[in-house]
Amino acid sequence: MSAEPTGERLAELRQKFAAIDADGDGFITEREFGEHFPGLPAEAVGSLNQDADADGDGRLSFEEFVRIVAQA
């Protein structure tokens, strides 16, 4: 999928984002990824965060999350 998701798909992504964003602050941290996906190796979490974190603040915003999921 290369286009920006809309409608139902965007709502689905918001739900998935919220499920990972444990503290509800609007960002996903490496810790939250690790807690949500405990079987995922730390290297994979770090790599995903590094690749997806466009602004380099150490966490993923919803927009960054959508961008990385849309590439998959």
C-alpha cells in the first residue's frame, strides 16, 4: 500500500496505535513496543524505532506509525 490510508483503514490503525501506546500520551516508545510485542528481539524494536522515527525524538507519533505500516 503506497497511498495514505483513509476511512476504515485509518480507524483500524488508530486502534492498533492506541493498543500499543500504553500510557496514552500519543506516542509509542521502545519500551511500549517491547511490552506489546514481548517476543520481538530488542534489536528489531530498536531498528524499527530508528527507521520509523522521522523526527529523531526517540518515539513514534501516529503519523510516523502510519507511514511505517503503510510501507509494509
